[in-house]
Amino acid sequence: MTSPGSAGTPFRRWIVLGAVFVNLAMLYGAWYSYSVFLVALLREFHWGRSVVAGGFSVFVLVHGALSPFVGWLTGRIGPRRIILAGACLLGGGLLLAAQTSQWWHLYLAFGGVAAMGISTAGWLPSVLMVRGWFPSQVGTAVGIASAGIGVGISGLVPLAQYLIDLCGWRWAFRIFAILIVGWVLPATLWLLRDPASLEAPVTTGPASNARTPAGAHWTLTIAIRDGRYWALAGVFFAGNVVTQMLLVHQVAYLVDHGVSPLSAATVGGVVGLASIVGKLTWGSMSDRTGRELAYTLAFICTLLSVGALVVAGQQPASIIPYVYAVLIGLGYAGTAPLTPAAASDLFAGPGFSTIFGSLHTLLCVGAAVGSWGAGMLFDLTGSYAGALWVAAACAVIAPTLMWVAAPSRPHPAPEGK
């Protein structure tokens, strides 16, 4: 698949990387601002916490359900067209969310329409685009691009709270729609170009010793019969149970324990800043030392962040909430560059976009389970204690499964398939 602009100047790939960086900042700033909107919606409608968190869970489930199709379609028509369509859908979904008066309005607008927009404009086509432009530096390049998400979190999460305080959550949704569409559409039209190929097999980093027989390549049908596919699927699932649980409920948790909403949103901004450092560090490190070690170090930070959040609830006026923010920012950052890079190490080739799309579905299921499950446990027990134990367990399971998947030791695709 070729784009007219794919040959371009030697600097074209850096222009693309920069545009993807800002696109992801805008798109996922809206994603992670849901933790702030959650508090505002709870206060206005007095719904159960699992009901409001369920809106986010539906959002990520729809996102995940579309991922295999988005991966397949991106491999055929290129990511640029997909991103253009997604930006319009996301803007429309946020405008509809501003009209919410019943819980099902939120589920339909944010959980449905906005989710379709994020799925088609966001992570999956962006990763495939960056991977195509930087085939021998996947971890580093995806780490740089995904650092844009950290910029979005650090800027848009506090902005969401400021807008809610200034003009209400409905206008906050509307302003976000204008900001996102106002950047992503022209940036995608004028700056992004599809790479010359999305499907050329690549070998990255320390995983360069695999030898694939001529004519053989991974397909989804072959991959799902490989145990390492399911180990990596477990990494995608468990890693996002813990990270999305914490990121969605952190503001509500801190407000429950006496932190003001604006201060809690500021903690969310610090998470974003720390994640920028983490994404750049883990992505680059993994290209040199392997995905397994980098991911394990990231999830040690995640595990420590769970403990720090417990202490923050006991000492809300101390510096501990910000210690938590730095730790979860560094830990969560490992999921962005390392999971797609690990998938690329293991299953590179013409079928990669579809395989990665299927894994992304399981990532979204994990995010939905984490965000809704924490709300459900809170509604049942009046506390986040049980949810935090689940988070701690998943923070151990995810890196363990990364070592089982062993992306630094890829197997060749079966011959003759």
C-alpha cells in the first residue's frame, strides 16, 4: 500500500511522527479526562459509581470490538483515511455526550459514537503508521509518539476540571469536541502521509535472530494456535485492568479522601507528565535490552503506585498523592510502546495489522473490566479496597506473562501456511 506522499523528503517521517504525537495528545486527553467527568456526573445525577464507570467500560468495549476490523481495514486503505473519519465521529460523540440526561444517553454518545471515533482515529492506526515509517526502531518511535498521550493527560485532564468549574461539564464536552476536531482533521490532511508499506516484515531490537522461511508468514488463524499469542494477550488484558482501573477512578478516590476536585485533577496532570518520561525511557530501553525487562521495571512502578494510592488516602494533604502520580505515570507508560513492539517482534509480517487488532480487543476488555469492576466493588462494599487488591495482583501477573511470551526470542512463522 503506497501513498503519494510516502516517498517525500528525508524529514517526512519526522513530520509524521510529530503530527501523530499531537493527534494522540488530543484524542487521549479526552479519553483520560473521563476520570474528571465521572465526578461531575456523579454529583449531578447521583447514579451508582458502577453506572457512571460503566459508560467508560462500554466505551472501551466498543473500541475493542472494532479493533480487528480497524486493523484489517487500515492494512488495506491506509491509516490516514481511517483517522480522518474517526476524528469526525469522536467530535460528534462528545457533542452528543453534552446532551446527557439519562444514563443510557451517556452510554450511547460516549460509549458508542465517541468510542467508534477513538477506535478509528486513535491508537491502532497510529501505531501501524509509525511502525511503517520506523520499521527498525518500533519501540523508540512508538515510545515517542505515545508520549503525546502523556502530554494530553497532563494538559487536558486539568483543563477539563477547569472548564467544568467555569462553565459546567456540558460545555466542557463541547469545547473538547471543537478542540479535537479543530486539530486532528487539518493535521491529518496536511501533515500525515501513509508509509510506503504497512505489511513488510520487520525484526526489531534484540529480537533479530528469528529466521522466517521464504513465503511463510503469521496470520491470525496461525497465531491463535500459538501459546505465546495467548501469553501476550494476557499481558494486554491484565496490564490494562490495573492501569485503567487506577486512571479512571483516581480522581474519585482522592476526592473521597478529602482532596479537592481541582487538586485531584492536577494529580492526574502529573500522571501525564511522568508518563512522557516513562514512554520515552521504556520504548528506547526495550529496543536495546528487550521488552521483558523494560515492561517488568514499568510494572514494578505500577505495583508501587497501588501502595502509594492507599497511603495517599490516609494522608491526602501530604506529598503522597503526587508520589502516586509519578509512579503510576511511569508504570502505565510501559503499556503504550512495549505491547505493540512485543507483538511486532513475535508476529511481524503481512498479517500483523489484523493480529495486533485482535490483541487490542483484549486490551480493551481488560480496561473495561478494570474500570467497571472497581465501580461495582465500590458500590457493593463502599470502598475501593477490594479493587486495589485486584490491581496489585494484575500488576504482578502482566509482567510474568511478558516473560512467558518472550518477544526477545521470536519463533519463525510456520512454513507453507
